[in-house]
Amino acid sequence: MWRQQKFDVIVVGGGPAGTTAARYAAQEGLSVLLLEKDRDIGVPVRCGEAISDEGIRIFLEPQERWIKSTITRLRLVAPNGHNIDMDLKQKGYIVDRRIFDYDLAQYAVREGAQIVTKAYVSGLLVEEDRVVGVKGTVLGEPFEVNCKIVIGADGVESRVGRWAGLNTLVKMKDMESAYQKTITGAEFDENRFDFYISKKWCPGGYLWIFPKGPNIANIGLGVSGDFSREKSAKRHLDEFLDQFYPNCSVISQTIGGVPCAKTLKRIVAHGLMLAGDAAHMVNPMTGGGIIPGMRGGMLAGQTAAEAVKKNDVSEKFLSRYHKAWHKVGGKNHEMFYRIKSLIYKLTDDELNDIADAVLDIPEEKRTIAKVFSKAVIKKPSLIVDVVRVFAGI
């Protein structure tokens, strides 16, 4: 019985970051327990459900059973309604997160990890400033389980990091209030992502339309915390749907916060690591967190295996995880954060001018890089900001 066992690793949270961490730690022969507070892995769904083909192939082959649509094109919609269409260099997918997350959990179990749902973790066990386990309840019954390393993958609301003394605060401007509805009753291009950038619909963020079929789509938006007090994300989305999809039916909806910030400065402590949204590994420009979370989970699981085998779970040893993350994801995230900040400085009129200039480029020759080049031509003062973005200053 898992309550009586001592594990090498305990993972808190059963999202993509958590199940991937459990999988890679167990793959190295470690005893792994994953605790998920909800009754089902993958429920509730709290994201747009988009992933890249290139990203998911790091971990597994794409499976038809969880792919709802294959995306090959992108549409950027300017505030004035003008559309910029272009082909994607790498295709993407909209997935069914319930099935997708179940598959990730099964990969972890096949490698030897144990998973317990309805397990609410309420605190850490600490001895001499080292995390040595967790405590909580399962269906109202208390438990305490010891381990050598805890991996906190408990999402944007993460408490594990705070309990370990890590600073997990997000600046108001970097915490986007996100609201999404899955609607049906209209026609959608099931091979195209649509993104709206406009102060009217999504100040400090963007609005997305992710098709899950020809007549169903996830439509949602994120609003920067700097603006969400003036008008809620829900109200912004409702007004958009009332204008463009007044006769559609809503079959599901979700709300949450997305930390569109740089990765936390500290994601490890003595006996503990954070992964995924808990470590702020979300792409700060797109808000996408599935693949970055899985990358972080993989690295955390692999680092845990190294630490246990060397009998060294100190913060100093575990910091190699942070360095590995910075190399494969964190460094790019810092650049994406600066790009996001640059884009959100632009007014709607400036965005319209840039969009109209891009429309002069033949569709087959359009790229994101050419959008930036047109932006600089239209607003030369951006040159300084662009240099800062790519120079990292």
C-alpha cells in the first residue's frame, strides 16, 4: 500500500508536466508516486489544447485518438478586421486534453509510477531545512508519505513552491486572466489558428480561435492583469461572441490564470523541484504551456534520477535542472517575454498600419519575421526595442 511506502520521488500534480516527470523518473528505476487532487487526470480542462507536432514528438508519436484537428495555417486579425494569412513552417494540433492526459498518465504507469487521484496535498514534510515528503488527505483520510525528492507540478495556483520558501509571485501585468468557451453551430477552418490582437477585445493579451472540427472550436482570450479590473476576461469574450457568433451554443467553458512571465528565478530547493506552470514555464508570448511543461517535467524527472543515484538531493545539485531548463527553454522564454512586451506597447492604430503593410507581401512569402520587419519600417522607433529583444537587454 502506497501509504506505508517510502518513495524516491513524489510528484504533486497530474497535468502534462507532472505525468512526464513521473514517467522519466520511473524510467530510470526510481520508485515514484504521483498525487492528483482531482478525481480524474485531465479534468477539468484549462487550456486551448494546442500543441506543436515538433514539440510532442520529443516525447511520443501523435495519436489520432486525441487529435481533433491538424493545423497548417495561421491567421492574424488586426484591430480593423484585416486578415493576415500565412502557412506554418511546422504543423500543430488541437487535442482532446482528457484523452491526451490519460495517455501521458499511462506512459508513467507503464514505467512503474503509481498514481493516486483525489489526493489533496496540504503541506510538505521538512527535516533540517530539507523537504522529505508530503502530507494531505485522500477522500478525507489523512496521510503522510516520505520521499527523497518532491516535484511540484501543481499548476499556476502552486502552493508547493511557496511551502518550500520559493518566491512564486507573479506581477499583475504578467498574470493573464483567461476565459474560454467551446462553441458549436458555426463553420470553422479546421486547419487554421486564428489570433486577434486588439486593445478592444484583449488588452495586454490576445484572442484565439482553435478549431476542434468543422463546426466546433475553442474560443478564448487572455487579458493582462493591468486591464482585467476595468473589464473582466469573461465580459470581453462574451462581447466578442455576441458580435461574431451570436447564434452559437456553448458546450463548455473554463476560466483560469496564465503566468505569462519569465521562469521563476529559483525553481529548486533542498529536496524539491518545480515544473510546468508551477515554475512559470509557460511561453510568455503565446501562453502555451503543454510542451514547455512536458520539457520541464522530463528534465526534472531525469535530474531526480541523477540525484537519487548519487545520494545528493541538495539545492546545489538540483540546480543543474534549472541550468538544463534555461538551455532548452528558459533562454527562449526570456526573449519571448521581451517580444510580448514590445507588441503590447503598440496602439491599435499602429497595429493596423503594420497589418496593412504586411498585406502587400504575397501570402506564400509571409512569415512572422517579415511581420516584424514591416513593423520596424512603419515605426522606426521600434528599432531600439527590437535590438533589446534579441540582445537580451
